[in-house]
Amino acid sequence: MPLFHVFSVVCGLALLVWSAEKFIEGSAALADHLGMPSLLIGMLVVGFGTSAPEIAVSVLASLEGNPDLALGNAYGSNITNIALVLGVTALISPIVVESGILRKELPVLAGIAAVSALQLSDGELSLLDALFLLALFCCMLGWTFVVGLRKKRDALSEEVEQQLEEHSMPLRKSLLLVGGGLVLLIVSSRMLVWGAVGIAGMLGVSNLVIGLTVVAVGTSLPELVTSVIAARKGQHDIAIGNVLGSNMFNLLIVVGIAGVIHPFAVNPEVFTRDLPVMGFLTLLLFVFGFGFRGPGTGRINRLEGAVLLSAYIAYIAYLLVTTFQGG
């Protein structure tokens, strides 16, 4: 039985990464066929696509009565996206943030993280809290549409146009990738949740820890692949925009939907350990990426990438040591 759980997680992760990649490609191409501006595709479609694994996993975990796994997946993915994904990406190719839109999203993400901390300060995620997150998501969605339709040119839109040209496909194929990718996302998420819960029981660790580690890394692999490939092509705004969009989706829609399905009491360690780490990394990303060191652009250099990656390694090491030593 333990081997079945491990096999389920490994196969689920592999299928999740592959299906998420196809879903993103199909969604971006479909949006292009429907006449959506390239800036809006970069701000909305790519962010949603890279968050699709977190959404699928968290919804299934909540439906099956594992809200800790859902919350751990959302917050763990944000930590992984900033520290591991951007850390590794910046080490491979320093990230230059030229897009004015993305520099506006950096403080917005920090504000959303602050709202998340405030909501969990009473030790629970209530239905009202979850509905507020979804309402905030709708407001952000409206702002995204307004900006994406009004602003004609931006560094991000130019990079997205280049990506769309490289991955041009017929309408029928884009529809097939969206539909097939979505079905496989659900199937692979089901395999991942079942296997992760089984491994947690086998090792005697909480679903929260499994969500923060194994599941979070697995559902963040699409972001890692997208960001590394984009950075190597010099498409730095896609590399960081992919993470910013995904993190905002995670905090608002992933946690919001999970809370609507299953309001729950929050493990105290989330507020004292995981939220502060996520908040610190979000603040660090804001400082690195906003462009305080000079007008016009922000930058995450190799040294700062090493700082982010080191922070991730330290966090995971602390998490594992305290878990297996019984806290």
C-alpha cells in the first residue's frame, strides 16, 4: 500500500506538470484566437493557467475534508514560487523587470498577503473570510481587464506576442488542449491528493506539512518550467509575471474556494511560521523587483537569486527537522 501512494504521487506530479503546460499553451492560443489583447493574456491567462494545478488540488482536498492540505498547498506554492522558482531562475539568468504593470502588481501582492495574515489572526478561515477573498479577486479581475484593454503597449505584452508567435496553433488544437488539459489536471490532482494524504499518514506527519512541501513543489513545477524557459529567452517580464499572477491567484481564488467549500480552523503554526515566511519573501520580492535602485526597471540579480534560494532551503530544512523531531 505505501508503494501505491508513492506511485500515485510520482505519476500524479508528472501528469500534472504535463497537463498544466498543455492547458496554458491552449488557453493562451485560444485567448489569442478570440481577440484578447496580448497584455491581458500575459496578466490573466498565464497566471490562471499556472495556478490551475493549485486550484484543482485545493478544491479536491477541501471536498475530501483535507483543508490543511489545501491551505498548505496555497501558501507553500507562494513560498516555492518566490524562493525556489525565482531563485533558480535568477541564478540561471538575472531577471530584469521592465513592465510598468508588473511593478504595480508587486505592492498589490504584498497588500493581499497582509490581508491573508489579518484574516487568519483569529485562528480560522471562515465562510465570510473566504467570500471576501473571492470578492477581492473579482475586483482584481476587473482592474486587470481595465488595464489590459486600455494600455496598448508594455514590455510584458511584447514578450507575450513573441511567445504566441512561437506557439501558434489552429483554433481546433487550442480547444483540444484546453479541454484535454483540464480533464487531465483533475485526474492528476486526484492522484496527487490521494497519494499525498496516504504518505502523510504513513510518515505520521500532518497534511499541512505535506501540502507545504511535496504538493507545493509539485504544483509549482509549471511556474518553474515557464519562468526558466522565459528567462533563458530573455523574456524576463513573463518569468516574473508568471509568478506574480500565480501567487495572487493562490491567495485569493485557491484559498477562497477552499474556504467556501470547507471553512476551517487554522493550525497555529501557519500563523506563526508559514505566513511570516511567505510575507517576508513577498516583501523581499517587492524590494528586489520594484526598481528602487534606479528609474524604469527592477532587477533580481544572481546574488539576490541566491538569497531567495537559500531562504527556501533554510525554510524546508527547518520544516522537516521540527516535523520529524516532534516540534
